Amino acid sequence: MRDHWKEFMSYLKENDDWIEPIIYTTAMHPYTNHLLKIVDPEREVFKHCLYQNACYIFEIKEEDVLYLIKDISRFRNRDIRRSVLLDPKPTNYMMTPENAIPVYPYTAEYVEQVFEGVKITDDHLLSLIGELDEIKDLEDIRPALQ
């Protein structure tokens, strides 16, 4: 079986001339750093990380609703026309829906499953490579993502 996570990480690393992967998480700093020590111990791929404190709070107290929302448009040192938010939570697209590529939440159960005796693997990460390749030369990726 191909290790899709490693293949995706290699793709990001090999294309750092046009991809700048940034971890943008609603998690706290210690938890995120612990995970990064596992997936990118040398920080070769994810050189920048934004944590819970970089998110907006969306709250409706009467309905007991509380979300931390990611907003990639607030970072003026990045070109929004060339920025993509890969995220499994649709609420994170509230601020920049035209920059969104929905993804599955990554858990070990998606990597390899056996269904009725047949081994199946999740190719979602590999399909993201194709999607990113399709938009890499566009001056503005937003129309293509819509």
C-alpha cells in the first residue's frame, strides 16, 4: 500500500516554489506542536502555524452555538487570489467561501480499511494533489474553485 500521507507531504515539499503550506488550526499550541512532531518533525513542510488565537469567535448564546472560525483574508501578507483553505468544517468557509476546498477529516480510519475482505485505501489526499495542480498556474484561483 502506498502511504498517501507521506506522498502528499512529499508533494507539498517538492512544490514549495508555488505552495506555502500553513497549518491553521482551532487547536491550541501545545496539541498542534505535538502532532507536528509526528507528521513533520523537521518542519520541512509546515514552516508557519496559526493557532486558536488566530481564529474569530462566532457565538450565538441563545442557541448554545460557539465556533472558532478561520479567516484567511485577514492575512494581508498573503495574496488572497492565490490562497486556498483546505478544511473539513464548512463553518470555516464563512469568511472566504470562494477560497475553499472541502476535505475529509483526517483520521487513521480513512487511511486503510478492510470492507468485506477487500482492502481499500483512501485516495482523497492524492486527489487533492490533482486539484492543486489544476489551479497552480491561475492568477486567481477563486473562479476555478467556485
